Amino acid sequence: MTRRNAAQATLAQTARRVPGTFLHSFERLLAFVHEWRTRREIERSVGRLSNFHLRDVGLTKFDVEAACFDSFDRSASRALMSASQNRTGNW
């Protein structure tokens, strides 16, 4: 590795670790877009299921709506998985 490439690699590694850098902001933006697309897909697919089918997987319409409209700091898919696991066997 040449000296210039080593310096560039070091700068890139530092930018990844230091909060507030452009790279950190860009990664947060990408995570936000990914979560937004995931929620949109959940609304399109799971949100259209009937109450019977949702109950079959341990969810309710309220669980889907709550997961999709919750803060973007939390993963909607993990919230649905948690709700389903908590309700397993409690019907």
C-alpha cells in the first residue's frame, strides 16, 4: 500500500468513527430511507391482510399501524416481530 493510499484509508476510517462527519450523516440518511421503504412495504403487504390472517401470525391491525407510525429510530419489522412473539399462545 502506498503512503497516499494509507493516508486516505486512515482518513476514511476516522470519518466513519467521528460522529457529525459527512459520512455519518450520509449513513443516517441511508438508514432512514431504508426504514421508510420497509414501512411502506409493510403497509402494502401486511396492512392489507384480513384480521383472520393477521391473527394467524399473532398480529392485529393496531400492531401494524403502531409499528408503521412509530419513531424512525425503531425498526418497524422488529416491532412487529416482538408483538407477534409476545402474543404467541395468548389468543
